[in-house]
Amino acid sequence: MRCVHGQSGPALPAVLAAAAVLTALTASPAEARRRAHHGGGGGYNPPYAAMVVDAKTGRVMHAVNEDALRHPASITKVMTLYLLFEQLERGKMDLDTPLTVSANAARMPPSKLGVRPGSTVTVEEAIKALVTKSANDIACAIGENIAGSEPAFAEMMTRKAHSLGMSRTHYANASGLPDSDQITTARDLTILARAIQDRFPKYYRYFQTRSFAFKGRVIGNHNHLLGRIEGVDGIKTGYTRDSGFNLMTSARTSDRHIVAVVLGGKSGASRDNIMAKLVQANLPVAYAGARTSAPVIEVAERPRPAVVAERPAATRTLVASADEDDAVETTNSTGQPLDIAPRGGATPKWRAGAPGAVPASAQAYAPSAAPAFPAPGGKYASRLPTAEPGEARAPAPAPREAAAPAAKPVTVSPWVIQLGAMDDEGKAKSMLAEARQRSGGALGKAAPFTERVTHGGTTLFRARFSGFSEAEAAQDACKALKRNGFTCFATRS
């Protein structure tokens, strides 16, 4: 496990959290389930994990146990809505399409909307019910109406997660209710937080819904950071006893944008406080320039994966989910989730638009053109959530710099290191220069070079270092770069 906040080293809380989950992460699936169901000496104690990512560059700004397996709880419903938004985008449904609530869906435990079996809700009502009430009955109904059954829908969710790069995520239901096979990581959830905004910008605004009127009731949003913390514009809470208190958040100003995930909070208030501090500490120093990372899109839509990051072997462990406002806290666990909130005093003061640091690294995926989205307008335009007054807008892309003079050819060694592939050669060269500057001598006499490749009509520029005759030397240099915040891999030339 590692703890990253800027360039800080390992922290004691991360070590303690690692020890707390070591057994669960190394056990076989059957053994993990057996321990959890039989108490394991006092019950499963949800450990802490968190991650903050600069949405404009893909740079990791803060990370604790980010690749450890956790239960998503009701954050699961973000993927449920992703697949529902996909139905809207493809024209298979519209906001008035009725969704039938089966007897199976109506039997789901709270949190729920409480509709009768055989009744219907519209797609728009279903969206708002998930965003505000986190309704498990409606989540199940969405899955059944799209895929025919909730298990079939869960398989769709898992396939979609993997296509987005969420390699350690597995879904067993549409709601996040307890299931030992419903697992994810903080890193995977930051991918989802970015993907749903990149793919469905006009539908993402539903996550800003503060309240929802349904059949004479007014249902408030469980996300209490909306309207309370400057810049926060969504997206989803979650809780079960096994998962702890979870939160996925997006925050932005006119020129900065971050996504953050906190898992395993010991209470709703504690979790919210941790997230507030993470937003207030990281948003002011996020990258303020034009976006350099590619949209987070599905593998099938990507022209080429530029970097294949080393991924831990997939394992399963026990996790669960439901929703916090319907939860009753119990004391049958041996302890509480670790409270390792970012330390600090008063809320930092900062000025919107202040210059930010150059991003430490670009995203590992090959840049590509953003997918085309239907322009707002038409039958449902007036019903789609609109931007709040003064809400941040994406800045216009910065003009590209003039091409640099051609560099002398580099003799390519048997092994090379690749940092990424960019849609602009200048960006690739900047990435190489930054890596050289921050490598601490690990690159030695390695020579930076760019390599132009074309795939499916898209031209990319690989950012690479030559000068490695053996695989071990290239891998050692890559490990040193990773310790300094870069994504890379060693490969034969």
C-alpha cells in the first residue's frame, strides 16, 4: 500500500490500514466469504481508502489504499445510471419512458421509493430517485427493464466497468446492497467519476439535484456537500455496515477540476469532513491550463491504449452496500473504520484562477477526440438540469505552440520506457522533459524521443526513453519514475 499526497512518503495510517486488510486481500474468495459470514473474530471492519485525481491531466494528487478491494455500497448506482444514460443517448428510451417495477424490485430493502409491484415510474423519476433517495427498488427496476433481469444487468455493469479500465471492479447487483462479490477500488471509482462526466455531460447535471418531489413527498439529496463546499457539483454517497461510509465527489472552478473518492468513513459526518478537506486542499492546486488528458472512454472506442499500466492480480473479498440515511449503526464489530482524515487547521483560503503547477504526468490512455453528444435542445431540453448561475465552464483550449526544430535521430536501444502517447508532439516532449527533471538521476544517459504512430486515422506521439540494453535496467528506471508520480512501462523496441 502507499500513501500519496503531493510527493509525501508512506504514512503510518496507510500502514495500519494495510495491516488491517492484509488477510482479506490475500485470502481465496471462498475463505474470504467464510471469514466474513462467520464473523472472523468479531466481524468485518471496513478499512479506509481514498483517492483524488486531477480530471484535466489524470495526475494522482492524493492516494491511500487506492488499489485495495472495497465494497462500493450505493456508489454502485453511478454505474447503473451510466447504463441508463446510455439508453437515452442511443434513443432506446426517453425521459418519459415508463419503467415497470416488478415484485422482485418492490421487495428490495431500504433505501427505497416504496412503489407497488406492477406500477411504473418514468426514466426521469428513476434518475432522480437514485440521485436523491438512492432507491434500491428503482435501481433494480432499471436493471430489469434494460437487461431483463438484475443478474443480467450486473453482468452488463461489470463488462462496462472493465471496458472503462476499472479492472478490479465486479458488480453483482444494480443497487449496491450487500453481496460478497460486489467489489471495487478507490482508483476504479475515480475512473467512473470521470467517465460519466466525459460521456454524458448533459445528463450528469442530474447529480446536482437537491430535492425530488414524488407523489406528494419531497425527497432530499443524501449528498450534504452540495451547496456547502465551494466547487462541489456531485456525485454519490453510499453506506453499509461492511463498507463504511463512502462518497464519490466532483469539484470544479472555472479552470480546475478534480474527482475524489473516500471509502470506509466511520460516520457520515466524518466522511464528509474528510472529503471537504481533500477538496479544499487539492482543488486550489489542480492544473489550471487546457485539458491534457484524453476523455475516459470505453476500450472499444479508444484508438489505442498508449500505456498498459501494471495491474495487481484480480482477487475477491467480502464487501456490501445500501444507503446511509436508512442505516442503523450497530456495535457488533471489533472496531471502527480508520479515521485518517487529512491533517490541518483552518480551511485554506485560495483565489479562483490562481496559477497551478504543470501536471506531473498525463493520463495513460491514448488521447482521442471526445465522443459527439447530442446538443441540448428538442423535446426534453427544458427539463434537463441547467447550470447554476456562475457555474464553471470549461475553458477554451489553449492554442498549440509552434513546432520545435527537429531533434537529432536517437539510436533506439533493445529496451525502452514509454510514459504515454499524446495527440500533440509538444505535449509528449514536455512530458519527457518533466520526467527527466524529476527522475533524480534514475534515467542516467537515457535519451528521450517521440515516436509517431497512426491507428484508425488518429495520429499519436509516444513519449519514450531509449538507452536500455536489458529488461531489468528499463524496469528499474520505470519503477523510479513511478515513485515520482509518473505512469510508465518497459517494453522491447
